[in-house]
Amino acid sequence: PETARAVGVVPRAGVFGEDADSDATNSFEAGRASVDAGGNNMSARETKAGDDATLSVLILCTGNSARSQMAEGLLRHLGGGRFVVESAGTQPGCVRAEAVAAMRERGLDITTHRSKSVDEFAGREFDYVITVCDNAKENCPVFPGQTRRIHWSFDDPAAADGDEAARLEVFRRVRDEIEARLREFVGGAD
């Protein structure tokens, strides 16, 4: 049996959708490095997008094949450059064709996305880590920093039964649920 890898810290109040009753709130903070005009490396927290600081976000799921991939594409779109977004899985697979199709319907192309292991981000810091399934929440590794951890539990569209049309309808529903949460998040992220 797989052992949970999360470490408990006190959750921060007031972040949209934060799992305030969890004792497994982990920390991940400021991620991807950028270079300033002088050639100096800067964390995502120091990088500017217009007048707002760019916030780094890691979105986690089990397979990094559907929910987290759609969330990554949606947050990049909705964030208007305010976010450096990555997604990963605790047991990565491959990006689902239904996820690509559901996002294409929104005019968003995720065909270049690939499924990544959360291990690729070991040692990185993020401002936020968002888990979009219960398994990822329970098996989330510890990262450095003062990250605000958020948990949203969405149905797994990859587990949907039925023909292609029925499965795609489940992907659409989950995409729309994720989009609604991300719209709230974008409006309240600091």
C-alpha cells in the first residue's frame, strides 16, 4: 500500500476553496525562474506581469491526464499572465483525448501538454498548490516554502463509462466545474 507523503501544517484562512479542515496541508511556493534585464535569475514571485506579481501554481492530480491538464490550460487562459502554471500527477499517465477535445471547444489548445510526475518538481517552490482529486491530496509530497494549499475534489472524467459522446459529456461537465472554481480563484488570489 502506498503511504501518504503529506506533512501537516496550519492552513491559511480566506483562500478560495481551501481545505481548511485538512491536517495534511502542505507547502509549495514560488516556482519557475525568470531572468531580469540584467541577466539575474528571479523567482516567479519576483517576476512582474504588468503591475501584478506573477504567482506560481502547481495543479496536482493522480494521472495528470484530464482534470489537472484542463485546469492548467484554463488557469493560463483565465489568469491573463498573472500565473506561472504547471500540472503534474502522483502516478502520471498520458493526456486524454477527451480532455484535449473538451478544451478545444473552449478555444484552448492543450495538445502540446504532457503528463508529468510530481517528482519533476521536487525542491521547487510554488505560491499555490491545488489538488483536484482526493488521491493527489493524500499522496502529495512535501515541497519547500510557504505555499497555500487548496483542495478541490472533482469527479474523475477518465473513469466515465459509455460511448465516446457520453464520456465527452462528463469531460465537459468537469471542465466547466473546474473553470468555475478557477474564476473564483483568479478573482481572489493574492
